[in-house]
Amino acid sequence: MASQKEVKNRIASIKNIQKITRAMEMVAAARLRRAEQRIEDLRPYSEGMRKLTRIASAHAGGVPRVPVLVERQNVQTVGLVLVTGDRGLAGAFNSNIIREGMRSADRVRGEGAGPVFSVVGKKGVSAMTFRKQELVGEYTGFTDRPSFADARRIGEELVARYVDEEVDRVELIYNRFVSPLTQHVWRQTLLPLQQAEVVGEGAEEEEEATAEDESGGSQGRSEWFFEPEAEELLGRLIPEYVTISVYRALLESSASELGARMTAMRNAAENAESINDELTLEMNRARQAEITQEILEVVAGAEALS
């Protein structure tokens, strides 16, 4: 059994850890509400952009003449964009993305193509470098508070790689925010537009809602006119669509990271409190053992004198 002094030192250390985890939980909770608001503000615009792009694509007759819309028959290289965080202490937030990225790479190889990675976040960069994966893009230093300029830089590079035929398909993998306790890993095909899709928990419900919105109501029965022509409009619209999609993924990931960190720190603080209770009980036992030992020594000394 550990001595009373050793147990006291352990209790002091655990209490310090508990204070730190509680503080980190409160900071994450305070920042989470702002992140949620940014997502709520962007989601309608993102869905509207996606709907407009899909309708314009359907009305454009010669889509192959738009370079960014050319669908490659022979897919040889697939770009996988992983959105992670710059920091840890967020539970399985980063590891889930890395795991899904490796699964997607195996799937791409099974299709006879080669995967190349672009990674957002220091944790993802270090993890993929450790796994000796080829990285064609590294974006770090802004995952806590992503800006539209960050998304535009990433989106422009993705579009440029597709137009230059460096990649034949682009997929985006990120955590979609549902609640502080729930984040779903989503895989979204960005390019080519003909294959654009979202795969993940809750994706089917969202796709059904989007399809119902596009087919129902007065807007679904109305006729669309484009100025300029749909084909010319798509040349300008697709890069914006990609940028908005990347920006939404960055915001979703940022909120998911804060939610995961808040939950992880709360669990850590509760575990520290539980450990403190156990250590306090152990200290009381140690104190009782020391008192009992002192009494036995006094009794033994008294008996020896008598």
C-alpha cells in the first residue's frame, strides 16, 4: 500500500489535471456556439449553390466543353482531401478521419486507381506522413477558425489539379457536425460534378429532402432561363461551388472538433473526479493503517515495560 504522502501527492496532481480539463471544456463550449451559428448561416447558401449548379448543369448541352466538367472515362488518380485539426485532445475526432481516409485509399486502389492526399490540419499531416503517404497539399494553422480565403485557396488548387488532369476525381472527407456529442464522418465527391455525392450517416435523409425541394413546389414546376448561357455560367459557377463546399466542410469540421473536445474534456474531468474519490479512500485507509500501527507499537512497548 502506498504511503499517505504519496497518495496526497497523487490527489494534488489529479486535481490540477481536473482544473485544466474543466477550463478547456468551458473554452470549447463558449466557442462552439459561435461555430454552430456560422454553420447554420452557411448551410442554406451551400444547399442553394449546390441546387443551382445541378440545375445549370442539367440545362447545359455541351458540358464537355467546360474543362472542369469533363468526366474522365479512365480514372487513374483520385485526390482525397482529409479535413482534420491542428490540435489533439478531441477524442476520436482526428483518428476517425485518418481511418476513413485509409479505407478510401484501399477502395480507390481496388478500383485500379492511385490515391493522392491533400490534408488540412497538423494532426492529419503528421499522421499521413508517418504512414508514408504521398501528400500533394498541406494546409495548416487555421482549423480552429477557418476563413473563406482559406477555403478559396484550397478550392482553387483542387480545381486546378482537376483541370490539369493531375487527378481524375476529387473526394472530400470530413466530420459533419450534428451535436456536441455526435459527429458523422462524411465523404463527398466534389469533382466531376456528374458524380458529386455525399456518403455518410444522415446523408440519405438530406439527399431525399434536397430532391423533394427541387422537384416539389412552384419552383420545381417553373422554367429556368440563364443569362449568360448555362454553359458559360457553369465555367464561373463550378469553382465557386467547390469553394463553398470546402468552406462548409471546414466549418463543419471546426464545430465538430470543438464539440468533440468539449465532450472529451468533460469525460476527462469526470474521470479525474472519480479517481480522486478512489485516492481519497485509499488515503483514509493508509491513515488508518498508520494509526493502527502506532497503537500496536505503543501497546507492544507498554507490554515490554510491564
